[in-house]
Amino acid sequence: MELLPDLPLVHLRFVYRFMAETRLPRWKGALLRGGWGRALSKVFCIPTCENVNDCQVACPYRNLFAPEAPPNQLVGVREAPRPFIVRPPLDEQTQFSIGDRLSFDLILIGSAERHVIPIIAAFEHLGRLGLGEDRALAELTQVDSFSSQRQQFIPLLKDGQWFGMAAQLQPQFFLDHAQRFASRWQLQFVTPTRLKQHGQLARQFDLPLIVGAALRRMQQMNSLYGTKPWNCDLDQLFNQARAAQFEAANTRWVEWGRTSAATGQNMQFGGVVGTIDFSRVTPALTALLLMASALHIGKAAVFGNGWFRLR
């Protein structure tokens, strides 16, 4: 049995510098995800392509934004989850002046790592297309990659100069990191998190609910983008989650929405934010949740929802 799936990750950090004044929304994940998708299709899609599913297998847009799951591979899932997460800035700044910077992260999951260069090229193009209500030009000045060896972000691209290849985060990184935690820690939900319990959106979370969401997310991602099948003892992990001690909670529900550029439909993605304290947590659960924190959990993770930290 393996505690964690063999699912390598790449954690990138992008920095734009605005060349004009503009206004951005309070929640920027949907803006960045949507703009990047449009830029990626403009740079790499064939103009005569009418159906993305008919594109060549190596097409970065198809692989990232329109992935297909083999029949019956993901039960109860209408669309294959995308192999990336746009992690927006947590500040709520909306007004940007000339010279202001916008920093955000992108996490690539499993086999999506091979598209790093096309992804960076698309974000450069997005800056030239413009961001915000006024389509303000923005220069992509830097891209960093998190190195597990150095325990910090290192330059991948800076002021037009390349410094090397993107570093990978292997599952062993989360296993090692878990050893630094005691059996008591706090979960901090930093972006709205939407989890269902008994078919309804939950307004309060317990550890079995969180662990269940983490396991489903990791199973789906590994099934589509991992290197090999993942066999873990689900019953043992759930038993450990039930045995953990709830200590305190300070959570609330927040609302945010977006309008789909493709359909014009207004979609609501509100969720739970805040902190929950637990004790008597096993090292195995800690490692599992550390990896899940990189993958996010719940609905709209691709926009940055469902991001939590352990501390």
C-alpha cells in the first residue's frame, strides 16, 4: 500500500508589471484562468480547428483545458478535471497603476508538466492582449519555480533570460514535511471551499469530510495524470480521521461569482473560509493533507477555490 500517489507537481509563480492603469476584480482566479486559456488557444490552436477534441494529442490547449477521461474511469464526474490550479493573490486589490505588480501561482499536476514552455508563452501573450476592464498591457517580468531541495522559489525566467528547467515536487516532499508537524495543528481555508455532505453544500467541516474530499481529488488526478495506479488503505485513513479530536473552529461562508465569457452565465462559487483546529492527528493524515493542500479540494479548484494550509 502507498500512502501518497506517484503524482509529481510543478509549482510556478508569475509576476506581471502593468504598463497602464486598470481595474481588476476582487477575486482574480477566474480572470487569470480565462485569460490564459484564450491566450493559449490564440498562440497554439490551428485557426481552422472547429472541435478541440479533434486536435492532435500533443496540443497543449486540448490537454490542459479540454482533457478527456477514458470511459468509466471517473464515476459520477461529468467532465475530466483540468491538470492545473490557478492560485490567485490573496489580497483584494482592485486598482492598479503603471508599474504595479501582480503576482500569482500556477500548479501543474502530473503529466501537465510537459507544457511548461507553452504555458509561459501563453501568459506572455496574455500580457500583450491586456488584463482588466481596460485591457491594460502587462509585461511578464518573472517566472519562478518552487524547489523542494532549496525550500524556496528559484528563477526560471527573469527579464527575458532563462535560468533552467522547472523543478518537480515529488510525493516524498510531503512525507518529509509531515515529520515537522506535531499531532495538533490548524487547517486554514484561505480561499472559498465548497464541499458536499449528503448531497448538500456543507457550511461546517469535520475531518472525515475533508479527508474524503482530499482522497477523491487525489484519486481523480492520479487516475488521469499520474504515473501508475494508486493503492492506499482508505478504511485506515478514514478511521484515523474519525479518531482525531476536534478542538475549535472559526469559519464563515463568503460569496463570490463569475460570469462565463463563453456562455454569459453567472456562476456562484462561494464557500467556507477560516480555521479549524484538530489534535491527535496521525503523521499519515498530515502527509495526505499536505499533498491535498497543493491540489486544493472541492468545486472550482481550477480557479483557486479550496486552497487550505496546515499550520
